[in-house]
Amino acid sequence: MGLLSGKRLLITGVLTDASLAFAVAERSIAEGAEVVLTGAGRGLSLTRRTARKLESQPEVLEFDVTSDEQAKELNTWLENN
């Protein structure tokens, strides 16, 4: 049982496997967390591609922090899943 077992983390900024956010996601998964990644615009496709390099395949959701609508949709998704 890892330090983060039973926890769900929302991680932004996973664009490449060299990013700090990727290392955080990787370590969080190793510690038992369920990880959800977000990306926006062109970065969303990069996030999806990079997510495939993680041990477990996290959900990748679109989230532009400047969009109130996407913030509400993300919140709804997190509450229901």
C-alpha cells in the first residue's frame, strides 16, 4: 500500500516525459494514486501521447483554465467518476 493509495490527483502540465508534471504523475501512480491528467488546445494531443508512457493509463481530459464552462465540466466529471 503506497502513500497515495485511495487518492485521486488531478495533474496539469504533462506535455512530455521530461516534464516535472510527468515525474509527479509517474511517482503518484507508483505510490498508488489514481491520476487524471488535463491538457488544452494543441497540448491536449501531446498530453494524450505522453500519458501512454505511464504505467497505468490515466484519463486525459480537456481543460482550459480560462474557460468557466470547461472548469464546470471538469468538476462535474470528477464528482461523477
